Amino acid sequence: MKQLERDFVVLGGGPGGYTAAFRAADLGRSVTLIEQQKSLGGVCLNVGCIPSKTLLHLAQVMDDAAQLESVGITYGKPKVDLDAIRTHKETVVSNLTGGLDGLVKARKVERITGTGSFISDTELLIKTEDGEMTITFKDLVIAVGSRPIQIPGIPYEDERIWDSTKALEVSEIPKRLTIIGGGIIGMEMAAIYHGLGSEITVIEMTDSIIPPADRDLKQSLLKQVKKQYKAIYTSTKVTKVSAESESLKVELEGEKAPDSIEADAVLVAVGRKVNTDRIDIDKTTIKRGDRDWILTDEKQRTNVSHIYAIGDVTGDPMLAHRATHQGKVAAEVASGLKSAFTPMSIPSVAYTQPEIAWIGLTEQEAKEKKIPIKKGSFPWQASGRAMTELAPLGVSKALFDPESGRILGAGIAGKHAGELIGEAVLALEMGAVAEDIALTIHPHPTLSETFAVAAELAEGTATDTMNR
């Protein structure tokens, strides 16, 4: 068996992994990147963020076109060509993965396609199509990501049972699609398949869809989807799914839910599980916490000083933008720089129609923890730009400390909320107060100015609406 010695090794080529590899290479390290798939980018680029946003854009365009009927412009019912849609999606993904391949070559990063597992705290076993090898490493970054959780009572062997990866293949448009899980992934998939023509039923175990988001942010989405989807059952549990010849029988347990419903396909979207169980981590002395998450400090170091962990394997929130920043920190610390992962907060976005985005403290958390807040909330029905874009279903709000005036959190629901939340993220990181935001001149008419008006409302200086 081939035995190699390497300087800086990254196990996993997702957003966090390739970022760590590229940053380390830029800092002069000799880098080896190990990824089991032939394409870099991990779940996010190949079977997650990018393909889902590609499909969500198509659904949004169809929805926008349908809305124009109310103002006298009619395009007619869209014709859906699944082969063309898949080709477009795959082209977007391949262009981006091809770009990563170019960056690997430009930075002279050694790329190994295969699976890696631990032999000890200093050695990996690598399995490739050409055979096995061992690698002894000086520094290692674990970036092996996560996979969809499976729940009991589901016949996963049936091809009509989907996870998010299967759903993004868009191999068919089921007449009746039932989605188990009303979180971000479930609601994004609901938007995609509703746009393609499926009848949507969502089942959520908690009392509301997208549980972490404040209720006022979800009202716009709920108002929309209650008209579009067949049903949304909250506080409801799926007890069993039976594979019958003509359909899938989904048995439910919930006060307002029927005993069972029929579906042509069932998407299970109830969260993700870390992949630490797939790398023989028990052969190391690396410490783990709840749900097998790897424990790290703010420098992304594990208790084994030369081993770092980033991304999903370190726990929630399992987001690509968190992983990339952690990847930079790990590479910099391992290369002798002073660096740490200490964000004030990490933004979350549901790319639904309309979108929901939030950062920092939520009203729900403030209430539970009895944290005093001063709030400014601006409904988009009073926004000129929102009205001109036929997008009045939205709200921009900001929460401030009553004493210092510093921003504690923010939420935006509406068209392009995922883009708009960036201003709130910067404000939070910079320690802005309500006055800073209110006195910053925003262009008019724009959706971005709705956040400034929210700050004005908190300050009591708003003129475009009544101060409350």
C-alpha cells in the first residue's frame, strides 16, 4: 500500500473544505484536498444551494408572470420541459464546479478523489478507484459535511420516497407531493414543485413552518401558500408511510389533521445528520458533543491541536456561508496567523416566495429570555417600490437595545429578503445604533429603504408612516 506524508490536508471538498484548501495554499502551505465526489462543491454546489436556487428562480419567474394577469398582461399557462430544465440546472452547476477545478490547478493544490477515514490522530486511510493509500499529515481540516436524516416508519427503498437530493433531480412532477418537514428545505422544495405543477401538502411537527423565524416574518409566506397549497398541517406527526401500488399512504397524528392522506411522492426533509460516523473518528482522540458534533474552539481547533473541524460537522447552523468563514479561520490559524471565528451572528434565509431572512436576536428569543428591546417594523404595503413590483406582502423590522440603541437583531420578509438582510448583518457586526441606520441615506424608491424606515420607527422619526 502506498504511504504518503503531507503538510496540510483537507478532508472534504465542500464550500468550507475548498475554502480552507485555497486559503492555506495562498499562505504558502503544500495542500492536499480529498473529496469522494468527482466534482468539488459538496452538497451545497452539487445537490443543495445552487441547484435549488436555480429551480426556485424558475418558479419565481412563473409566479411573477402569473401575477401580471391582474394588471392586464397575460402570457398563458407555462409549458414545462423537464429535460431542458435539468440541462440548465446541470449547466449552472458544472460551470461553477469547473471554476473550482481551475482554482485547484492555479493554486497547485493536490487533489485526491476518494474517501478518507482515520487510522489514528496522525494518519488517514484513503480509498480511491485505483486502490488504497495512507497519508500521514502535519495539519488536517475535517470538512465532511452532513446528510439528510431518515425517520422510522418510511419505506425508503420505494423510489417514490425522496430526500432533498432526489427532489432536485426533477426527474418527474408528481401530481400530489407530500413534504414531511416544514423547515427551510421543505418550504423551498414546496415552492419549486408548486411552480412546476404539483399539488402540495406540508406536514410539520412543530406549531409553525420554519420554526426559528418570528411569526410576523412568516405571515406573508403563510398568506401566500395557504391559497396555493392543498394543505399545511402543523403540530402533526407522520406515524407511518405505506407503499401501495397506486400511491403512498401517509398516516398522520395531529389534532387538525386527517388520519391519513394519499400522495404520489413523499419528500422527507426533517433535518440533517453529520457525517462523522463515516470517517472512523472513534479511532482518534477527538472529542465530540451532542448529536456527534465535533467540539472546537473559536480557532476551529479540536482538542487534538493539529486537527481542525469546520462546517456541518461542528453543528448548527449548517450553512455554507458559516463553513466558508470557518474554513478561512482554520487555514489561517494552522498557518500561524492570528484568526478566530467570532461572528456576532449568522444570517439565515429561506428562499421561499416571498423570502424570509433574519439575523441576530429574534422577538421570539427576546420574549423567552426576557430581553428588553425597542422595535421598528415597517410593512411593505407602505413601500412604493414594493407596490410597483407587485410585492406588498412583506415587512422589514429591526430590534434595538433600549439603553445603548445598538442593533440586536433584524428580520426581513418579502421579495429579495435574502439580499436585503446583508445590510442588517453589517450593522450588527459594526455595532450600529438605530440613528446610524436612520440617518444613512438610502436610494428611493428601493426595497432597501424599508430597513431604514424600520430604524426610523424605532427612533420615532419616521415620516412616511405613523410612528408607533
